[in-house]
Amino acid sequence: MRLVNGLVLLGLLAVCLVCLAACEKRTPAGGGPAELMSVVPPQHEQSRIALYNTGVAPLKTEQCGQCHFPVYDAIREDGGKHQLDCVKCHETYHVYSPRKQNYLEIMPKCDTCHVGTDGGAFHGADESLKDCLNCHADAHRPLLMDMDKLSPDCGTCHKSVAGELKMNPSAHSSDVGCDDCHADNHGKIPECADCHESHSPGVEMASADCMSCHPVHKPTVVSYADETSSAICAGCHADVQHDLNKVVTKHTNVPCSGCHLDHKSIEPCSKCHGEPHSKTMMHDTAKCGDCHGTAHELAAG
């Protein structure tokens, strides 16, 4: 038992010696109790102090992306003009408090940058347009919008287009919605061939060719250039093309636009032929066909 007690005392003595080696006693000038000072190597003390002597620079965008990588990727792929330094919008960050529920307070405000030409709201005074997130649901991908959701309200911004569709009824206003054509994303311009085949046999038509006659939001209001090929017109007016080619006359090679300056307009025969008959006969040129047949199928002789 004495041996055990001796070993315990030796162990306690060793612990005391270690503690005394790690600390030094210093008696303040003027007496008083001694205080223990931690013995830290000078170079370590200097390194610890120097660590906090350097000013902290604002975070760089790539540093934000190290934690917020889904947002970083979204801006990189679809950010558009929002491809800015994060701190340009997020002047304060990492200050959300669940206790304060201050999310709306700390989020950047769109009207900090986006204002109208008059200094007011960017899209005008319409109350339905003041909540930017109704259309631009993700500020990091501002032009990727849910077209299914927005389609009923497109006319709020696109007033001229809505007016054209309303004033010129067609299948484009009754059978399809904005999201049927502009389906994938806001601003997408589809190809006419996505829905329509070329209406002219043997004529390959691009969207620009279609819209040279049919404005897309009022397709029944047809207009065309003087040089428009008659083969284009034949797509809808196949019976007329048939009559013109059944009996070849000087009218066969006259372009449709030469007589029909506007769609569905009919020029008087005298415009080209003058007055080859007496004034009595020329009094009513609508009766020319009584002898000459129709302009598309002239009578022989």
C-alpha cells in the first residue's frame, strides 16, 4: 500500500512541475500577489496579431459562387444584363435573421436601377406591373418567364400587339394564345413553318417570306410588294392560276400584283388598255367581260 501511495505522490509532483514549467511567476512592482503569465513564443504572438491587421476586401463574384453555385450557374447561363458583380445588387449580405424575418428588407430593390424615362416606375403607372417578380420570377434569370402563367396578361405590356389581334380577328386570335407561339421563353420568335406548311406548290418559304404578305398578328390583312411572284398568290388562288394557264394570252405573264395593287382590289381594264372603243361602250368598263371573258380567262378572237 505504501508503494502505491508513493507512486501517486510522484505523479502529482510531476504534474505540478509541468505546470510550473509552462508558466512563470511575475510579481508586480510595488508588491502584491504574483500573477501567472502564459508563456507564448514571441513569433506565434506576432503572427496571431498580424492576422487581423489586414483590411477585408469585398467578396468577389467567383467567391460568392463557391457557396451559391446554383445561382452563379443561373446567371452565367441566362443572366443577360444581370451578369454583374454580386455586390452591385447585394450591398449587404449574410444579414438575414429568422427572428427578424427581414428577408424583404435586405433584398435588392429593382427600382434602384430600373426606372422609367420619366423617373417613375419602369413599366409605367399600371398597378399590375409594379411587382416585377410577377413576370420576372427569378432575378438571376430575368428573361426566363413562365409563359403559361403570363399568357393571359401579355397585353398589359404589349398593348399594340393585343390591339392588332383584337381588331383583326383570325385563327391567330381565336385558336391560339401567346404561349402557343412564344412557348419556350419570353421574346422567342417562332418559325411560321412550326405550324404552317408552304401554301404555294413548289415554293419553299421562310418566315420572312410569309410575313412579307401576312403580318403575324393580323394575318388576314394581306399586303405585298410589286415584285411578289404570282406563284405565291397561286397558293390560295389556284383556280385563278389554272384559268390563266389554260389559254395562254398576254395576261398569263402579267404578275398578279400588276393588276391587283392591293389585295382583293381590281383595277379597271382602261388602266392598261385605255379606251379602244367608242365612248358609249367605254362608259361602263365592267361590261368588258361580256365580250372578252374574264381577265384570267380571255375569250378567243
